[in-house]
Amino acid sequence: MTNSGFAYRGRFAPSPTGPLHFGSLVAATGSFLEARTRGGEWLLRMEDVDAPRCSAAAASEILRALEACGFAWDGEVVWQSRRTETYAAALERLKAAGRVFPCACTRRELADSAIAPDGAAIYPGTCRQGLPAGRAARAWRLRVDDARVSFDDAIQGRIVSDLASDAGDFILLRADGLFAYQLAVVVDDAEAGITHVVRGADLLASTARQIFLQQCLGLPTPAYAHLPVAVNTAGEKLSKQTRAAAVDLSRPAPALYAALEFLGQQPPPELSSAAVNELWNWAKENWQLARVPRGPALPCL
Ligand code: GLU
């Protein structure tokens, strides 16, 4: 099933765990230009579902950075932290359909589990047939059974995933009572009517899980395009964890120029000292998704 209500509705969904850095600027730029050059809408969602890792100060810094860089979004910003009831309702539907099960396992008990390609532990199935005697539920997991998911990514090509070996039964409600990113993103994209997801390839491994969850909830599957992720010279993704520098808000244009270059758009050298609005004018005229380099990661120098 595809979402046919809108011709094109994209979004940018930063997690406010720190200021906007080059890696997130690349995702914002790619998703924005793809939406605008296709006559589409571009929505903004603050992914602050993981409350202990997020802060209101980081969220307002990101909003300020996006404005300084000349991004304009459609409608109100959606805040995941205000949508707990909607996620709870989705989990109830999955419970009623028998698709989820309570899990009592602690992190330590799962320490010996096989590791998925994205580094997460693959659930060994301990509680799949019921909680062991005397144990209480800590989390809720989605049963993946033998699901195989495939999709055509507009940049990375055909992706095929065997969920049992690539992810295992994954968590939807965490032991700390918070809903997992995988559930929140699926529910939010569907409710917002998102037709196209353009985001960093660090999320490529999550996409099969999200598509499977969409299928379990009877929700449409958007089209996906995963942009290469900016890595530092040590090969690490630029992120708050690797202490990537925040975009300099007093001079946002050079960062925007660098993001366009990183995305393979070849902005003319004479624009390297241009103002933000001149860069956008050029970018909206010249953006081509086909020029974005294929591959999950690219060094950014
Ligand atoms: N919040 C995620 C991040 O900042 C992005 C999620 C998404 O685009 O689906 O990495």
C-alpha cells in the first residue's frame, strides 16, 4: 500500500540531543530540496521521544539553526514527547492482534545474544512464548517471525532484509516506560501523511523494521531515499556522540555550500562565498537526487 493522499510530503526529523551539526544539515538539505523541487511539502518533527537523551535547549537551538540556514517548513512543528497517547494506542492495537509480547529480560541477560548488523543484540526469544514464572514484564517486543522485507531505495538501490537475522523481535515499549523510536517514527510518518522519507543512511538498517511495523499496523509505506552519512577521518558518523561541531550560526552559508557539495550537487565555486538565499536559489534550480553519491558513508573533510 502506498500513501496516495498527497503527491509529495516529506519531512526532517531531528533528535534534539545536541545542536545541528554538519551531518544533520546534510539530511535537512537533501530532504528539503527533494521535497521543494518536486512541488512538495516539507514538515518538521522533533524526535524527542527518548526524553533522557533530549533537551528543550537543544530543540530550540536546532530550530534557530534551521531558520538561520534559510529552511522554511510547512505547518507546526510536531513534538514526539506530546504524542505518547497515540503511541500507546498503536501498541494496544498490536496487543489486540497478538503481534507483540511482554519481555522480562534485562540487558545483562541478553549480553550473550547474537549481534545484528547494526550492532544491536538480536533477541534470543526467551519470553516469546510467555513470561518465565515469577518474572514481570519490563518491555514489549514485536514478533518478527520469518518476515522478509524488501524495498527499492531511491539512492541505495534494492534492500532486502530477513528480520529474524537482521533485527530479531524488537522493542516497541522500553523498560523505562518510553516508546521506542521505531514505533514513534512509523506512527508519526503515517499520521502526518508522509509520502517520501529522505534521511541519513545510518537509518537504512531500521527501515525494514519500520516497513514491517507499518504492515502490522495496516499503515502505508512511504518511498525511501537514504543519503550517505558524513563520517570523520576515523570513519565515525558525525554526530553529537563524536562531538561534531555545531553549524556556525553567524556564518551558515559555508556549511550549506559544503552540504550541497557533499550531496554531489557541484555548486559553482563562485557561490562559495554567496549568501544563504543565493545558495538556495541555485540549489532549487539545480538539485538532482541522481547526483547524490550512492553508498552508506562518505568522508567529509
Ligand atoms: N531522529 C532521527 C535522527 O535524528 C531521524 C529519524 C528519521 O529521519 O526517521 O537520527
